[in-house]
Amino acid sequence: MDKAISCRSASRAIPRNRHRRVRGRVARHAPAEVLVRSARSRQYERVVSEDDAAPPDVIRRYLEAHDRRDADASLSAFAPDAHVLDDGQDYYGLEAIRDWLARASTEFTYTRTFLDAGPEAPNHWLVRNRLEGNFPGGVVDLRYRFILVDGLIADLAIVP
């Protein structure tokens, strides 16, 4: 017989493939490394460390440089003819991307929390991050879709 799991703590982790009672029936959690209950939404969400997801080095290098607000180091991860889509705006080529990086680092103050990452296809990666800061709304979960060519970022789309 399956045992119900008490989830009173906002940060209580539920191991993979455990069951719990939901309104009189047994529900099975989706396979995940760890499911953590969110204090705000009372929902369970998957949380993994950035090391576990292991995106390619060029993506990690870009994200770390962007966190430091280092536009030159961020730019070094992009191909010469790269494209970025952010906040509904397209940026083509290194000069436009440099301007975007400079604006993004000064317009708002925010912190990035890595949520998860995984390949979608060869050289196509999806990285999910949570941004919290002084921008309208204050908190947003964003999907960063990367396409890599010759070990550099050829395309980056940042969307909610």
C-alpha cells in the first residue's frame, strides 16, 4: 500500500518516483532529480544544480560573464553573424549584440537563478533561468534557447 507524504514544509524535497495522496487518490510525481514545493505557488517544481545539467562551456561562459555584467567576455561567446532575440527585439551581428549587452547590464539590477538545462537537438540547448530584480514585475522565469555553430552561439532567443 502506498503511503501519503506530508508536504507541510515549503522546501521539503520529494525523492523520485514517490507517491502521495491527492484528494483521496494516489498521484505519482513526474520523474525528476528533486521536486521542491514553491512557497508562493504551492506547486512542485523541478530544481537541479547548474553542474548537473552541464550545458556546453560556451553557454556557461556567456551566462557567467553576463552575470558579472562583462559585455566583452559575453560577446566573445557569440559567432560574428550571431542573432539575439530579447524582449521582442532582434539584434544581428556583434555590434548590435554589444549594444544590447551594454544596455541590459545597466538598465535594471537583477540576479539570475539557474533552474535547469537540456539539449533539444544537436547543438540546440534550452536553459531556464529565474530573474529577480527591479524591473517591472520583479520576478520572471525565462527560457534561453541557444543554437551553437562551431563552438559559438549563433542564435539566442530569450523568451518567457
